Amino acid sequence: MNGMPDQVLITEVLLRDGLQMEPVIVPTDDKLRLAYGFLKAGVTSLEIGSFVHPDKVPQMADTDRLATELCAGEAASLHALVFNEKGARRALEAGVRHVRLIVSASDGHSRANAGLPTRQALDRLRPAAEALTDAKVQLEATIATAFVCPFDGETPPGRVVDTAHRLAGLGVSALHLGDTIGAASPWHIRRTVTAVQDELRDMPLGLHLHNTYGMASANVWEALHLGIRRFDAALGGVGGCPFAPGAAGNIATDDLVNLCHHAGIATGIDVDQLVALRDELHALLGRKLDSALAAVPAAPAPLRVTALSDIP
């Protein structure tokens, strides 16, 4: 297929984005067991939490402990989210070597999420970026509400491009465009991704997709044709944003791996081990999961393409 990548990098975001909205606070030991399970399944990029105030997001109160234990024997890219310099300092103290900054392209969501409009939120990130860069931490960034905002409506591509340029100026090595409320269509994906690609030709781009309207897989397919090879996903399709009304879960890792493998695109992730982890997650959360594969337990086994050598 013309323009399609032969492999993709999937960042598993269950431990952060997946759990931050759950009414059940998963114990740290269970989070650690899930993390090690993901690594065993072949996940090479794992988001382990966010350094935010525990009163705002109590599900993330143990990020320091998770980071300290997991990063000590790091065998993969273990990411944490920070919003300000204080969070950056905490991440450094915990030994985190891969950090994502996050800023909203729309002022409405930025005020709800960070307490400031976009420009001021970016200014507040500068000391955090400088501290992390000085410590030689790999710095990436996510642009939230890159397509649609729950407060401001559709986000003009120009705002995303401007935000991307400013983040590039902070020294980030990759950018991820977020469909925070899952309202984007393939048309939105093409319009905004191509706008950013045209302006920042050497910047690796990824997508962070939610599945509120069932469009996430279609958006992945569009992005693959645009050459995008980095995607965030959460096992079972869990997740959401506490500061974005109406946001549903992330695109499910199991569904995304299934889609890629049927298209002959390698992910490096073992499907059988992923399904076993999904069953464990179901028991921990005590509710039905949102992935398509979880809803059809008798479905045919997905094609198991895990490495380039496996592609016909």
C-alpha cells in the first residue's frame, strides 16, 4: 500500500490516560504487574503516569513510586507527563528519562486543564523544558485538542501549527496530536496532520486518539496513509480526560494491534499476551471494557505479525 509504514510504534497509555478517569484506584502493585506484563508482551514505549497534584487526579498519586521502581531497570521507553517545572523536578528525582509535556491548542481547554490560555501555558512550560533538557531527558510533547475542543469547537490547523512551532522551540524531539474528545474525523486528521507536516518537515509526528464516536480506527487508517507511525493506545479502550467533558476512552491497544497486523504492519506486540493482560484488567476494574475485541470473545484470532520478518 503506497505511503503506508511497514511498522509502527505504539505507546501504551493505560497506566496514565487509561486509569486517570476510573472510579477505582488501582493499587500500585497491580499497576506494576500490568507494566511488567506490557513489557513482556513486547511493548517498547509505556506511559507510566503523570506528575500532577494528587488532589486533582488521585489516580496518579503513586507515579513517583512507579517511576522509581520501573525506571531502575528500564528496558523500554518509560514516559511520564508533566505540566510545569514542579512536575519536571519530581520526574527527575524519580529517575524518569522520557518525559512528555502537554499543552492544549485551544484556549478553552487550556484554561480548564492548565488554568491558563495556550500562550501562557507554553510560557509556563519553558522552565520545565529547560530543566529536563539540561538533564538530558528525552523530551516529547502532546498537543491536546488538536482537532476539536469541547469549549471552542473545531481547532483551526493554524493554531496547531503555531503551538507545534513553539514546542519545537522548547527542544522536543517528537510531537503527538491529540483528539482529546474523540470528535475528529479522517478529514480533520488529514487537514491538520498535513498542515503540521508541511511546516515541520523533520519533526516526528504521532497521534493520541480517543474513540467517543467510534472513529478512532478510521482516523488511524487515514494517518497511516499520511506516513504516521506513532500512536498512543490504552488496553481495552479505557481512558478519558477529567477536564474535557464528553471524552470517552482511548483507541484500544488490542484493536489497534489487530488492525495493524491485518494490514501487514509490524508492532512488535504479542497478541496472546495482550489478551491475557486485558482479562486481568477487566478483573481489576470490575466493568466491561470498551475495545471491539473484548466485546466479541469468540472472534477469529487476529493475524500475529510482530516483526518485519513476519510480514508476507
